Amino acid sequence: MKILGISGSSRDPEISGVFKLVKTVLEASEVDYELVSLRGKNIAGCIACLGCVKDHVCKVQDDMTALREKIVEADAYVIGAPNLYSGVNALTRALLERLYQFRHQEGDILWGKLAVAVGAGGTSGQLCCDEIERFMGYNFIETVARVSGQGAASCFTCGYGETCRVGVPIMLYGEGVKITDDMIPDVARQPDVMAAAQRAGKLLGQRLSEGYDRSEVTAKMQGMMMEKFKSST
Ligand SMILES: Cc1cc2nc3c(=O)[nH]c(=O)nc-3n(C[C@H](O)[C@H](O)[C@H](O)COP(=O)(O)O)c2cc1C
């Protein structure tokens, strides 16, 4: 069994809340894992060329080509994204769109696998978890847990945080705010969030090691997606 962790943050893993949370989930799983950061990677969005319809292989040549192999080989995923304008960042979104290559005919390459959705935002990462979970559903992947934390908005360190009217410090603490190091959010200092990440990892590890039935998960997810499609028309 192997889990593929993907941190969609473009920031240095040293300061990325998403990276820390994804890593915490992976470590708690006690399953063999690989963690890939999308920082610096070149991944374009789906161009709807339909080149993948017959063989489930995307024809766009970029860093997704190498990542595809890892996605195919993994039994489960821990996917994390930073909240940029109330949704996942463009890099993560591009990767999620490119999962379209697996979504044709009897393309059961990803069906019935498991996932954990992770999000971090200057306020919250919940909207990212929603989006990741939705994309997992499109490929009949079950999201077994979600982990959302408050990451450090760049406004705390950009140099103008105490006076900038559109910045997060003033929005969170009001005019006249004095920024101190302890005010800068860090998921590692949020016990509830770290505990949720550990629980999510343990649960994912348990589900994988208990020998879960992929066809059962596939059927469950297919049923859920059909209900969703019906209610959205
Ligand atoms: C362009 C931009 C837009 C952002 N928009 C939001 C937002 O709408 N909501 C939010 O909660 N945080 C927002 N943030 C803050 C990031 O989500 C926050 O810095 C988070 O910690 C980033 O994740 P990372 O630490 O893993 O890089 C934004 C940051 C940037 C750079």
C-alpha cells in the first residue's frame, strides 16, 4: 500500500501550512508514502482537447506527465491546497482538472481509491476541502476525512500589514494592530487542527490496512455522484 501526498502550495514548505498538514496526515497513517510539493511545478489546466478519451493519458506535456505515474500507482491520496480567493489555488485546480484523463469509459484507474482533503487559508481552508472532495468524487474516490487550518497570510510579513486596509491583520484585528510573531498563524500551533490531521492519517491508514473493498467504495461513490447530478439539474 502506498499513499501519494500532494501539497498544492506554491510557498516554501518551511512556511506552508498546507505542506505541514499534508505531512502530518501522511506520517500518522503509518503507511508507506511519498510527498510531492507542487511548488515550482509547471502544470496547466485541462484544455478539453479530448486527447485522453481513448487511452486515459493526457497529451499535454508538462510536469503532470511524471505525476501521472505516481497517481496511478498510489492506493490513496492526501491532497492539500491553499485558499486563494475562496477556493483552491490555480496550481492545485490545474492538477485536479487534469484528472479528467482518468474519467472516460471504463476508466477505473482511480475508482474506489481513498483520499484525505486538506486546506489552509488566512481564515480557513474549508472551501479548499470542499473543492478537493468534489473533484475526488468525480473519479469515485472516497474522501475519508478533511483537515482545515489557518495558515499565515503573507500580509503578516509583507511589511505593510499594520497599515494596509485590504490586509488580513487589519481585517482580523482592526486598525492600529501591532503585529507580533505570536499573532502569525501557524497550523503547528493549532492543537485541534494538528489533532484532526493525525486522526485523518490514522483513519486513512486503518482503512487501507484493513483491506477495504475498492468495488464497494466505487459503487457507493457512483451512487452518491448520481444523486448529486440529479439534484443539480
Ligand atoms: C493571492 C492570495 C489570495 C488569498 N486569498 C485568501 C482567501 O480568499 N481566503 C483565505 O482564507 N486566505 C487567503 N489567502 C491566504 C492563504 O490562504 C494563506 O496564506 C495560506 O496559509 C496559504 O497556504 P500555505 O501556507 O500552505 O502556502 C490568500 C493568499 C494569497 C497569496
